[in-house]
Amino acid sequence: MRFLPCWGVLSLLAFIPQSTLASVLAIDYGSDFMKASLMKPGVPFDVLLNKDSKRKIQSTVSWKKTDRLFGQDAFNLASRFPSDSFSSVKYLQAAPFESEAVSYYTKISTADIIPTLRGTVALKQSDGTEWSTEELIAMQFAYVKQLAEAVGNEKVRDVIVTVPPYYSQFERDAVVDAIEISGLRTLALINDGTAVAVNYAMTRSFPTPEYHIIYDAGASSIRATIVSFSTSTDAKTGVAGTSIAVAGVGYDRTVGGTELDRRLREIFIEIFDGKHKKNIREDKRGMAKLWKETQRVKAILSANAEATAMVESLAWDIDFRAKVTRATFEAACEDLKPVYAQPIHDALHNAGLTIGEISSVILTGGSSRTPMIQASVKAAVGGDKIALNVNADEAAVLGAALHGAGLSRQFKTKNIKVSDISAHDIQASYLAASTASTSRPRTITSLVFPAGSKVGTKKILTFKRKEDFIISLDYKNAVAPGFPTRMFEAEITGVEEAIGNLTERGAVDPVVKATLTLSESGFVSITDAIAFGEIKDESIAGKLKGFFGGSSGSPDTATEPAEHTPPRDTETTSSSSSSAASPSPSVAEKKPAPVENTISLNVSTGFTTIAPMTVEEKRASRSRLRALDAEESAKNRKEEARNTFEAYLYRLRDLLDDEDKQTPFKKCSQQPERQAIADKLDESFAWLHDRGDLAETSQFLDKRMSLETLEWPIIHRYTEIEAFPQALNNSQMWNWSTRLFLTEARQNLTKEAAEDLPSKWTKEELDGLEKTLREHESWLSEWVEKQKSVKPHEDPVIETTEMKARAKVLETHLHKLWKRKVPKRKPKPTTTTAEAKATEAAEEVVEEGQVEDEYRQIPLEEQGHDEL
């Protein structure tokens, strides 16, 4: 994985052929805001702007009747359409309907929620339309995709999305499902703290190893990521680069900017209810208005000691006005102060470090600007360690974009190697093989990937089994209240037949090996399973080999590095796949086992708790969103056609009603023409008033075309009058240029003929050019005189297009001769050898005076270039 400093990305990309490049979109999706960046040659490396030129986009989607809106426009609609505005949907990603996350969401949102068939959450509009959480987030991703395609002028496919490091497999599946529904393809998921670390290392070097804490205070949670930065050398290229290794993480999913907003709103609710003796919670619009005002007041309190909240007609036509101080606000959040710094302590504990070994604490995230959070962090780590040297809002998305560019293998980037870790203990459990028919089933549990395990690794589990069995993958502890621990179950089948075949081949104590993978994006999967048995070679050579260097068998577990693998297949809730891969060797094995020693087994994955969306479900959701997009596109085209048609009608009416008779429209039109346009205009206005709301796009275009047909002769006359002087000047210019060329060319031709020199042209060619010139001059003179008598309201007798075409003929003929090169002079014929010898003999007996006389008689061209 390699990256570039932001100042050098575009210069290096310029040398890569455009046809081989692909765009990479990065999205930092937050509960309140999302940021995006596009990596593409020719596009400045920066944060994408939305249609309002904002660098961060509100994570909201809303409906105004049948109109769908995004960003700030969507957020502003909440006060008018609270049941059709959906914000902070990130809280609901893969959340079970009975979980605490869903319960908390109902406290901050006015949206109506319902359970899905998968046990997760869907949201319902006021008209009864239901949308799953994945579909709503996919709409926002698709909106960002449109912005990126508008900037890059090409289709965007690959995307990398930031996620919190504590995200479980369920939540990561939900993110990937949303990506696929939006029409994008998952390049990778990256933990947001790691993305900030990449951005931090982008323009820095680390001659000595350093530890830094990335403290990310977002809207939904607070995360602390301890990262080590050091200099490393690529083993293949020998190029020095930067190594980034995550050493530990800490987090709290219950606090963040949203919780501060909720508590500040509670203060306003108590003020309103106490003053007016009404329960504002019963009014959804009032609660939505108060939520919006709360966010504004919180931002003011970050820089001021007090602020005033004002909401006109908050509820029941009552205006709300209240003053709140920062001290009051902080008192309401007093119990949260110890929590703000706890993720730092947890991260230090997980990394086995002390605060003294930390170089700095880098603050990022929008809520890191809150004074009470900053004070808590300073008290925990010391004010001298606080660093504000990254963009709190944009560092994550820019770091993710560079990480994605390195993964795409299409960009030449700075050499930065990233090593991340998982945040949860992951264990495998299975039933032990029964030793007797009456024995009770016994479950064996093995910690496969403990918290802190490096992502991008594999583990091989070895089982002494003779029949099919099931492996369950679980979190040791619940990742969040209400979330299940069971991720999935994998049934390994074909064991009995495979073990029997290996036994027949002479294998001793054959076993089953299953490969478990923790991918770079944090997904756990069982990639393959095989039956393996060591077959002894009974020959003398085989016995000697076994005596001196034979293998003693495989351990129960082995660890290997894993490549960046995509998320696991979710085609069905009980998908089946058969692996044909060779077994991965254990740590003790130096050479791969022979092919005869392994037999591939079938692995079928089933989900008993929160299942990811199936391929059919995602396809249905994708079709649903495409239909919505197509409907909106058709509606937009219709609105554009109507607006354009209506503006055209008003423009024509203004031209007709203008009392000035010297306007170009009046001067170039005739009374019957103006009357025909006026009649058609009245008819069009009447139709627009009566049928405009029900008309189709094609009808607007047809109506406009009928009017344009009447207006075209007038426009044509005016454009011809405007273009005629330039066309005439151009034609006359070529006449003059040709005449000048002919004069000089004929003079040169005469001189060259007199001096017996080769010429570019022949007399016939110059005569042909002169003939073309006279024809053009004659035609131009005749028709220009005719055009002079034409009045502005009459059609022209000579078109400027014809003038240009005739001038082009003369221009082409002239250029053909003018660009011709001078032909080379023909070589002088040489004398024969006998003649040369005779000449030499004659010259030897001639006296000096005679030589000079003969020299004077030699033709001029044979005396040398000096005489010429």
C-alpha cells in the first residue's frame, strides 16, 4: 500500500496513460455529515463540493411530496415534513430492532421506524413507503457518486469508505450492502483513525519511530487510535517509505456530538414545557425545529459564554426564545466528562504503552472543537501533547482517498505501508467428536483472532474428524448492547468420503484443515476446508527421508498472512461453495504437501442472527432505486422543458410587444409573419395554462418547435445580416492574397527561366489559379451587388455559407501551390574515364597562358559556386 503527498499526486499521475487509469472515490460517512474525495488524473486532489459548493454534506435524505432532496436542503425540510426526513441513519446500520441503538435513535429523530424481515430497522414515510437503512444510505452514496461523475466527466465505480474501528461484521456488511445497492463497488473499508494517520504521514517523514494518538470525536461516538510511525525500506524495490502500524484502539459508542445535542435540546424542552405548560414532544415539527436550533446554539457556545435560541412558531403558534449559558450546558453534561478521555486510557492499555511514550494527541472530528471535550482530553494527557495539525473535518476522507489510490494499483503513490488491527475477540466453536453413542455433546471453543490481531491474516484450524461438522464464528462479547455474538455458521461437508479416500491411499491419521481469514477490511470468513493426510513412502528412499527429515504432523492452529480479500459472499443466507485450493502449510511445514494428500471439502455458510442482504434482495433494492432515479430524471427533464418553453413564450411576447420599430426583430420580420407568431403565441399560452400540468415532455418540445419554425426565417435574416460583412471581408482577403501571390510567382518564374533554375510552379498551374481567382471575383462582384438591394425584412439572395464555400475553393487552390517545395536541381552528367584521361594529358602540355584562355571558355556553371 503506497501513497502520495497531496502536492505531488497530480504531477505523478500526469505520466500515466489516461486509458489505463481508473477513478477512486473515497467517502467518509458520518452520522451528521459525509465528506467525499475523488482520485482521478486531471482532477485536483481535494474534497468534493456539493451543488451548493459545500465541502461537507449533511447525511440526510428527505422527500417534499414527490421530490427527493439531499444534504442541507433535505435537513431543512425536517421542520416541515418531519416524517419524511431521515437523518443520523448511521445509528441504525445492522442494529437489531430491539437494541439500545434503535431505542436511542427514537430519542433524537422524529422518523417512524419498523422492523424488517431480517430483524433490522426500516423507516417509513408519511405515505407508507418503507425504506431499509441500507437503501437510505445507498441513496446518499449514489448522490455522492453523481457529484463525483460530474467532476470527473466519467463513470465512477470503485469506492473506499471509512468506518469506526469498533464496527462489527454485521455493520460492515451493512455498509458494503449499501455500497452495492448504490451502484458502486467496494474497493476497501478503512478504519477512520487509520485514514487520519495516512493523511498525517502524507507529507511527513519519521527518522525515529513515533507514537501518536488519533483522537476522533464524532457525532455518534468517540474513538482513540494509537498509531506508530516509522521509516521502512521496501524489500523488493529498496525504496524508503513510511510504516504505519495501529497499536491499540479505544472507543465509546454512547457519547459524541449527537448526545450533546440531545442534552441541550432537553434544556430547551424543559424551558418551553415549564413556561407554556405544553408537552412539545407531542409535536413532531416542533421537535424537528428545536433539534435544528440546538445544533446552531451548540456551535455558538463553543466560542461564546452564552447564546440565545429563537424559533418562530415552534408549536401551537408559540414563538420560542431562551437564553442558555455554557456553564448550564456543561452542567447538564457533567457525568460525561470522565467518559471523553476514557477511550485514550483504553487504547493505551490495549497497546501496552504509557502516555509518556506518546508524542502527541491529534484531535480530529467535528466534536473535538467542543470546549468541554478539549478540556477533558487536556486534563488526561497534558496540554503540551494536544496537536491541531490536521483538518478535523477532512483528514479522514483525504487519507482514505490516498489509501484507495494505493490499493487500486493504477496510481503511483508514496510508499506508505499500513498495518491495522481488529477491535474484538473472535472465537470459533464446534462440537467435539463423539467418543461413544451415549456421550453428551461437548462444545469446544477456541479464540481464533483475539482483539488486537492484525488484519490481513489467516489461521488454519486442524480437526480430527471423520464426519461432517459445523464451525460457528462468534464474538466473545457483545459488540454493543442488543447485538448478537454469533456471526455465522459454516458447515463442512464431504468429510467422511474424503477421509475414507485418504485412508485407502495409505494416509495415517487424516485430519480436516479449515482456513479462517481476517481480511484487510475486517471481515472474517472461512475461505476453504480440506482433508489432509500424510502418506508414508515405504520405499528405501522414503524411509531414509522420513528418518532424517520427516514431518511430525500439523499443529492445531497456524497463522499466515492474507491478501486483501473482498467481503464474504452473501448470495443466499445459506450459500455453498467448494474450494479447490491446495492446503496452506503450517508453520512447521517447509514444503507443500503432495496433491494426493489433500481433498477439497464443501463449505456452506449460514446466518442465524443478523444476516447480510442476499444477492436477490440487493438486486431488488437496486432496481427500486434505479426506478426512483429514472422517475426523477424524467420529472427533471419535464420541468426543464416546461421552464424553457415558458421562458421562450415570454421572450417572444416581449419581442412582439416592443413599441420600438427599429429593433432587429421588427426590422427583419414582415407583418404577416409577426401576426402568425402572435396567433400561435396566444394559442400556446392558453394551452400552457389549461394543460401545462398534465402535459408530457414531448408536448412541450413540439409546441416550442412549432413556434421556432415560424421564428426561424426572421432569425435567419438577422444572422445573415450580421455575418455578411465578415464573410465578404474574408472573400476579398483571399482575392487580394491570391492576386499578390500570382504577381510574385510570375516574376520568379520569369527570372528562374532566364537563369535556367528549377521553379516551384509551371505557367499552366499559375494560369489555372488565376482562372479560379477571376471566377471567384466575378461571382462575388455580381452577387454582392444583388445583395445590396435586398431589404432587411427580405430573404437574402446570397448566403454566407455559399460565400465561405467559394472562398474555401480559392483558399485550397492557393495553399496547394504556396506550400510546394522547390524541386532539386538535376545532377550534371559526368564524363567517361577515357575522356578524363585525354583531358589530363592535354592539360600537361598546354602552357600557362593557354590554360587561362581555356578556363575563360568554360561555362559559368562549371567554374564553381563563387562565380554564381
